[in-house]
Amino acid sequence: MSSTPAGVPSVAPFCWVDYFATGFGEVDAQHRKLVDLINALAQRAASGAEIAPAELSHVLDGLGRYALHHFATEEALMEKAGLDPRHLHAHRQLHADFVVQVEAMRSVAEPAQVVPVLYNFVTSWLTFHILDTDQSMARQLRAVAAGATPREAFEADATHSRDPGNAALVNAVRSLLGLVAERNKELARINASLEQRVAARTAELTAANQTLRQAQRCLVEADKLAAVGQLAAGVAHAINNPVGFVVSNLSTLRGYSERLLALVDGAGRALGTSADAKAWQAARAAADLDFIREDLPQLLDESVRGLGRVGEIVRDLQVFASTGPIETSRVPLAGLLDAAIEATADSRGPGQRLLRDYGELPVLSVNPTLLGEAFKALIDNAGRALGGTEGRVSVRAMQQGGKLQVDVEDTGCGMDEATRKRIFEPFFSTRPVGQGRGLGLSSAYRIVRQHRGYIEVDSAPGKGSRFRVVLPLV
């Protein structure tokens, strides 16, 4: 097409950038030519000059030749790699549709009307085909080259996240073309306005994507916790009854053992200095009766303590597995936090301080027992993160944007990314074996979710951790 006429601002809506590239040299070189053609069409539309039928025919002929060569290149690549027929068939159909659309433009009565239509068409093709279909092809080609089967590559790519901004981009460019064609003198202002709108829309889409990803993570966590909760409920029910039997039997066994030892003592006294006394003393020594008398109560006490620990685990499992409606009452949040702080005082050692910073806190309808347990778990975890060193645990609470925000922060060891991703998993613990059940934080997460809230975590190795509980005020 002709060069830029004098006095007409240069228009180049598209510049070649990395996200156009597929990684296949010949394909990318041909795509670059299409970008150049789009910019040339935009310039011609902005000029307002009429296009002669012969020039239009020349443009369409060149576009047709480009299409046949480019499509043959792509289809040869796909056939050589043996891509899945579902992708290959759909891709070929798009190629065929492109050729049909280009040929249809030859029959337009007014050649001057073809430039905006053609510009819109190739812009849409660039956005939806090159940035979507061709990128899908490239991903599948790379996957097959890496050892995947065509079917695996196709199905894996089906789950690939597409760019939600493509449609917005096409609409914005089409709007730009219409304004440029009618108001050449206002081109600079329109370009600036478009850039601002695209930037604002991009920011909105970025924020929406972040919210969506957070929601997806919450759903995944909720599904995982629900499955584990069902398992925990079954395990707790299955363990609870036999534990009760064993505790009862140990109590009875303690009574039996005391009576048997008393009977042995009575038998010894009855024998006194009789002829059988020496035989009795020998039998006592052989049975190591004095050791049994000393060790038996200790064994029973250890067994009872062990069963008590099992009972605590069962109770924790039952609390964790609870999914039914929770009973609520109106509770002052400040008092609930103070109670949790006092209950966890033992988890903080000498030189470890706790700071409170409450704003004006409301009275909320919550389950004080459950939510109190959640706060205790978070504060206890913060205290234990300090280890044996001096440090600080901070509990801050305030109303923020219609929500209650409670931060529990420590100056402890912090967590790496791998640990941070797993801290709410049931039975996951960084403490030595036997010192943590791995249910505190997972139960806290579940309880906060039952109150229609969520927990955010910010942590880095050597920089401490901050757990933020966000609850709705209504």
C-alpha cells in the first residue's frame, strides 16, 4: 500500500512484542508480516483517501497468497508432529474460513468501504487466532516434542488459562479505527484516551483475576478440609468407644492389682516364722515382687496419661470434623481475644512479650467457644514460633471496610513458601514428632470459614509471620 500522505499522523496500533511469538521461526516471521499489514491498513484508514479497485484487488491478492503459504506452513508442522485430530481439524477449519472471508470482500460494491472492514477482520484474526489458536498449537507442538502424546498435549492445553483481555483489546482497536476514520485531527487525543482505558481495564482485570485465584484457592482448601473432616469424624467415632473401654478397664485393673498386692502382704504376715516362710521369701524374690509393687502403679499411670492424650486427639478431631450449623451469641470481641491471650500464656517463655493493640471493637454474633479456640491456636502458634529466644507476639484488631480484621504477628523464625502452603493441612506440623498434632491451624482455618471469614498468611524465613483473620461484621 502507499506511503503515509503528508499531514497525516503515523498510525501503528500494533508493535511486535514477545507474546505474539510462538517460538517457531518461520511461523513468527509470517506473523510479523501480518502485523505490518494491519498497521498499513490502519494508516490507510486514517488517511481518508479513496482506494482504487485495482489497489484493493492487489491487497486482497497479496493477503490470499500470504494465507495459503502461511496456512500450509502451520499445517505441515502440525501433521509432522501428529497433533491430536481434534485440534488439527478445528485449526484447518479456521484457515478455510479466513480464505472464504477474504474472497467475499472482492464482491463489495464500494471499494472504499473494504478497508475498515478488512482492518477489523485481520485485527480480529490477529487477536483471536494468532494469540489463541496458534499459541495453543505451539504449546502442543512443544509438549509432543518433550515426550507427551498428542492426546495428552491436547487435553493438557484445554486447561490452559486464556487471556481474558483479548476481547477487550479487539473492541478497543475497532473503536479506535472508527474514530480515526471520522476524526483524523483528534487522533492524538483518541490514542491517549484509549491507552488510559486499556490501562484501567487491565488493572481491573488484574484485580479480578487475583480475587478469582484467591476464591479458587479457598474452594480447593474447603474441598480438601471437607474430605479430611469426614475422615476425621469417622476415625474419632471409631476410636472413642474402645478408648472408653480401655480407660474403664485400667481403673478396674488398678483396683484388682491393689487387692492382689494386699493379699500377698497378708499371706506373708500369716506365714510369719513358720517352716514355709523361707520358701515364701524365695518365691517373692523369684517373682521380683518388690519391683512389681513399685512399677505397676507407674505403668498404670502412664497408660492412663497416654489414653488421656488419645482422648484429647479424639476431641480435636471431633471439633475439626464439625460441619453442622454453629450456635452463636453476641460476644464482645475484645474480651474474647483477652481470654485467648491469657489461655496461651504458657506457650511464651521468659523474654517473650505480647503486645495488644485494639481499635474500637464491636459485639458480634459468633460461637465464642469455637472462635476462642481459633484465636488460641493462632496465638499459641505465634508463641511457639519464637522458640527459646526473646521475641514479640502482637495481637492487633480493628474494623476495616465493614469487616473485622485481627492480626496475630510474631518475630519468630518465619516460613518458606513450601511450608506456608501446607500450614492449614490437617496433621501437618513443623514441630518434632510427639510435640504437635497438626490440628491447631487447620481447625482455626475451618472455624473461621464456618464464621464466613478467611485467614491470610504473610511470612518469610527469618522475618516472622503474620496471620490475618477477616470476619464479616454482619
